[in-house]
Amino acid sequence: MDAVGLHLNIDYVGSSGVILSPEQKAALQTSLVILQNENKFNTVYFWGKIFGVKDDYFIAQGVYKDEFAGRRTFYSKDCIRWGLMPPATQVMREQSKLAKGRFTGDPSYEYEHTTTKKVGDGEEQTEEEETVTIKEEDRLSSTVAEIDEEVRIVPRAAYIKTPTGEVVCNRSFEGLCVSESAKLCNYMHFREPTVLKTKTLLQRANLDKAIDFMDSLEEDIPRGSWALQFERGSGLVVLRSLLWQGYVFYHVPGTRSMGSVYFGNGEKNLDLPFML
């Protein structure tokens, strides 16, 4: 959700239980502008909030001209002081999956995971214990990256790909109409495509390269992992993810107003296939 107008736009997702106190709104309005000026970002987004046992993490992201390249993530516990999060590597992601339970709220906290390995052959075979240490800060970074990859979405044609390969905001986008906003095929995953690359040339023949360069929500597996709902008559469309419970996207049909936010404990709903 764009930091500009955050104090007003956050009310669009209020029906999903996403609430910020007046003190938090005031602090974010000031600190995110300072964060943008200090790092010379084109845009700063308020990403959401991950609940911890002792403290909660507020997450913000900054981007330069290209929305895909150079995206940097920050976290804060008081909405005023922001710390840069380490980029999530593949090793960090694999190790973070070993940490179970809720976040503690302390970035320096270390989780320990012990695995037993068998060494040797025959009668000489022995068991050795191997302990893996995972920092909460690394786990937080991996969780944010995983949520972005799996559920961060935008309406179709809201962003375009330039001939130089940059992904920029489409200035001629005037919002989806009410009938279009009711279809999942008009929403795209805001990341590099994975399903699109596997399509044949015949399947891609009718696609516009400038607009259809991302994966559509219609092709998500399992089917039914999104809940689409109209509110205020047909004046607001809200999409909620059932895979990452707490992720909410809103769009006001016929306008450029849109945004998404995640308010949750950072745990994936692995039981979803059995619930559908």
C-alpha cells in the first residue's frame, strides 16, 4: 500500500480486521517520508505487520524506477526507526522453514533445529546430531519474500513492461470496471512469471507483451485459494488470500485506487488443500 494517503486508504481494508491506531498512522506518515528521502526511493510502500509474542514488526518497502529491480525491505517495532532487512537468499529460505511457531519480536533471537544423521556403514554406523541456528531477522526476511512471491497481486494493466525491460506504473490505467474486477483473470502476481514461461506460443498468441508479462491468479494452484468480495455495493472489491491468511488486496473499480497489506503471524496455511 502506497505510503502516500496511507492514513485514508487503510480504512478500505478495515473490514478484514486491519487497523492502525492514530499514533501509528501519525508516526508512519512522518517516518516513511523521511525513509523515502534518505534512500532516494521513487515510491515507499507500507507492506504490513507481522505479529510477534513480545513485539510486532512493521514492514515497509522502497523501490526505485523499476518496480522489480532493487526493491529493499525495512522493519520497525515503533513505526519511527527503520532497519534494513537482509535480502532473502535460497539458503536462508530453506533454513527458515525449519523454524516453527510464532515470531518472538526480537530480531536477534536465534532458533535452534537439531537433525540426526547416520555416519558410517554396517556395525560402525553411528548417529551424529547436527544443530542449525536460524536468526529471527533472517526468518522475517524469508517470510516477507515468500509472501511477496506467492500472493502479492496487482490489477491487470496497472503496470507495464517497457522495451528496455523495466516494470513501471502505467499512467494511462484508469482502473478495472465492475464486471472486470469480479474476474480473477484480471489480477496478476506482481513478480517475475513462472507459469507464463511454460505456455506454448499458441497460448501466448493473444497476450499483450507490455501488459501480460506476469502470471494470472486464475492459474493458481490449488484453485479456490482466493476469496473475492464486493463491499459498499460495487464501490470496492476486496481479495483475501486463504494461503497466507491476513493478506488483503483492495481496488476501487473505475479509479487508480488500489493497494494491499498483510497483517498476520507470518505462518502459511498448509492445510488449505484439505479445507477446499
